[in-house]
Amino acid sequence: MMYIPELKYTFYGPIVLGSILIGIIVASCLMAKAGARKETVGFTAILTFVTIIMTSFAMSIVLHDGDIRKIGFVGAGGALGLIIGATISALIHRDHVPESVAAWIISAPLMYGLSKIACHIAGCCNGIPYDGFMAVTYEARGTSFFPVQLLETVVFLIIALTGFVLYIKRDDKLKMAEIILMLSGFSKAGIEFLRESHIGQTISNYQILVIMITLIGTFTIKFISRISGTGKAEQNDF
């Protein structure tokens, strides 16, 4: 059993920000390795960072009925922002499009998996009541829960690692990215059943939102693949 004391400062913000930056660095390195120009890599990194933050915060406000006092990082919003930023950059630069878009999509589960460490420490969300193996108890709550945040960290880091291996070994980058996106979306929707907030619900609005974003991302990938020709377009073949 894990015990989390009541902390004056949980480092939630720095951990989440750090996870996003790590993902950005990894995606940028993959873009550079694929041959994308330095200016393309830099612009995409800045644009995607902004869209991740803005979309996540905007979705947080919507989910909390417009209460800006409860603003925070929402994983689904961050994922949507990443898709938006990577797609806009691809349409603007037309520089190694399949490789670049795929690099960002497979970096998304890395960002999300690392960010859930912050949730585990802060206890801002928790799993169903549970007192078995690896149960987590928060001093402020006095109750033990299923370690859903750590499960998400493990699951999404495995997905990210799988994505990186496929990215290196396979030529059909966009098809691989589509698989990773769908695996991430349905994993997230499935893990939601283990949250305390899900008790009493069959399908939550957040699960529906996650699936919708997954489908939007899938259609976006298919659109990019179609307009890029073979899905393996080189620079400026877009």
C-alpha cells in the first residue's frame, strides 16, 4: 500500500509542464531525424505547445461550467491541441508531412503518461475505493483507492514505447500513428471505468469526449495521408 502525505506543494504544475516539454523535445528530435528543416521543427514545437496549453485550459473551463477558478490541465484537451498544432504546421510547411505528424502523435502518450505522476502525487483525481495490492491512501482523504493514475502512467508509457519502435522500424508512419492514436484513445476510455468519479455511470461524458477526439484524430490522419499521396511523401511532395 502506498501512502501520500498531505503536501503543501505537490509540484503538479512543474511535473505537467515538464512532461509536455519532454514530449515536445522527443517529437522535435524525430522530426529532425526524418529530415525536416530546423525552422519547421522550431515553428511546430512552439505552435503545438501553445495549442496544447490553450485547448487544454479551454476544455477545462467548459468541463467546469465556465468556472475559471477550477482551470487545470485536461489530457483530452491537450491531445486535441496537439493534433491541431501538428496538422496546422503540416499544412503550412509541407515538410516531411507524414513523418512529422506521426512524430507528434506518438509523443502524445509519452506526455500524458508522465503527466499522470503529478495527479498521483496531488491526489486531484483518484480511482475507485480499493484496499488491495498497490492501493494508495491520501492523508487528506483517509481512504485507500485504486492507483488509477499510476496505471495510466504505465499503460501510456508502454504505448509510447511501442509507438517509437514502430516509428523507427516501419515506413508507413501515418498508419502506425493511427494505430497508436486509437490504442491511446480506447485505453483512456477504458481506464475511466476505474475512477471514483465514474461510479454510478455507464458511459461518462468524458469518455464520449475522448472517443470523439480519437475519431477526429483518425480522420485527420486519413485526410493528411490522402492529400500527401502515398502516405510516405517526402519534403514538398504534399
